[in-house]
Amino acid sequence: MGKHIDMISLIKLQVEGGKVVRHEDWWDKKPLWNRETITTPLVGRFMEMTRRGSMLTTHLMMRFGKDPSP
């Protein structure tokens, strides 16, 4: 829409034995709300469920990354 937005993002990965065992996204130098970072665990759990539902919906819309048939 012609409006420029600057957003600072950070991805933290915890790697053990060459495998990623934990992944964190931070926006504007703050962690995303989840049950560990918010004072009300129920709200944090709801935020996690909303994020996961959004991710699943995106995967369904993209047909789990499969190329469309010609």
C-alpha cells in the first residue's frame, strides 16, 4: 500500500548434535507471547494455539508445499 515499515526480527536457534531442538522468533526485540513469556499462562497457551492454527491453515491453503498439477 506504499507504506514502508521497518521491523527488527531475531531468530534464536538452540542446536544440539547438529539438530535444532528449540526455535524462538523475536519481533521488535521482544519474544512472542507464549505460556513461558506472559504472566497469565492461559492467555499464552491461547496465543500458541492461535499461531499453530494459522500455520496449519497456511499449510492447507498451500497444499502442504506440493506443486500444483499442470
